[in-house]
Amino acid sequence: MPPPPAPAPAPAPAATAAPAPSTSTVTATGPGTATATATATATATATVTAVAPAPAAAPAPGAPPAPAATPGAPTATPGVIKLTPTQASIGAKDPNAYDGPALLFDKKKARVGVYAGFGVAYTPMLQRDGAVLSGELALLVDHRLSLGLAAAAFTRTPQGPMNAAGEEQEYLASYGGLAMRYAVYAKDFPVYLSFGAIFGGGAVALVKELREEDFDDENYDGEEFDENDVEAVEPFMVVQPEVFLHVNATRWLRFGVGGGYRFASAVPRFGYDRQTMGGAVLGGNIQLGWL
């Protein structure tokens, strides 16, 4: 038969405390972090009722004994909150962390792509208004810096002097070189600018003019020119700075529109000075590859 319940303890008389300032302190600590202490002070009137603690109830017959405390087990410390390293690192900022613009040469592994581009642009050259057809093959580093090769050919072929055999001749011009560009873009905006230049050279050739009847000749071997058709070739130097506006249609396709100016040396043998060899270049291009 279970023992009768113990009688409830009589409440102690209530005591009223006079107003007095009270101070509470909470300390948070964690491995590798600073200790933060917050202190709050308030004045209040408190009514305290003392209640005697109830005696522990006797265990029921046959019930298993309560487990004993394990030696060395962590015990709660009043007023102290311990944080794990993960919790302590949340919101922490490395004072040595770099927060400036994106770096061209960063420690992280560079992302490298490749693309091929084709373009057409208006330009004056050889005292004629015409167009240049261009091509470019380049590596793209971190979506910004491109290094590659570019080439362009002028579509107009001005009339030249006749050769010794009395055959008509014409001038052909082309140029190319190292192409370097750097793109400036915002990650959330698909339209961006690139600034670059072509550094290289080209040549103007005086060659025999081909006519329709030349292609119908039974002796025509399919070659546009041979060494007997080239009268003379003169080189020139080129520097062509450019600015382009790009838009990425997909991860592997982008379009560009822009222009620049071709600074070129003179070709005095054929009567072309720097002004007739140079000129504005305005057009567009399409680029395919891993962008």
C-alpha cells in the first residue's frame, strides 16, 4: 500500500522590498572570440513571497533508482553562455579581408575561355570609302581580359598602273596583329563595354587585275594569283584602338558594335601617305565560343 502524501508546507509571510536599483550581467564567451558583457540597471518594487521547498517525494516501491550524475559531465554555469566556434564566427569579419574592386590577378584560379569572332566595318583606305572584313581568335581570362590574333582585309581594290605587258593592275590591302581587350561589366546587366587595340602591321600589294574572261581561260589553274601576277608588295605598321559595346545572348554567343581609329604608316612607293592609309573604323561583330 503506497504511503500517504506529505502535507503541503505552509506559505511563509510575504515580504515587501523597498525600491532599489538592480543590476544583471550576462557574459557570452566562445573559442577564438571576444567576451561581450551587457549590464542592465533598473529600479523596481518587488514583492517576494518565500515558499519553503517541498520535500522530495519518496520513490514508489519497485521503481528504479534515479541515475547518478556522471563524473566530469559539463554543468551549466549561471549567467554564462558558451558558443561553439561555428556560432562565434557568424557575423565576424576578417579585418584583413579585401573589399575593393575585383582584381585582375587574384589568388583564385583564373577561368579561361576561347572564342572566334567575325566582323564587318566601314572604313576609308587607299583614297576609297569601303569596308574591312575581319576575323579574330582569342583566349578570354575571367570573362574580362582577351588576348589573341586579329586580321582584316579591305574590300576595295583601287586601279593601279599597267604592268610592262600592258595589263591592268590593282591594289590590295590587308593588316592584322596582336589583339588585346579588357571588358568592364556589371554581373546583373547583360550590356557592357570593352576597350582594346590591335598592334601589328599589314601590306599593300600591286597585282594583276583579274577579269571575268580570266576565269574562263582554259589555262586558269584555280589560283587567284601566282608570283608572276604580283608586281610589288609594300608593308606598313598599324595601331588600331577600339571601343565596343557587347551583349551576351547566351553562354557561347555575343554580339558587339563599336569602332576605333586605324593609325598607319605611309606607303610612299604607291603614293599613299598616313592619312590615306589610316581612318575611322565603325562596325560590328559576332563572337562564338566559351565566353
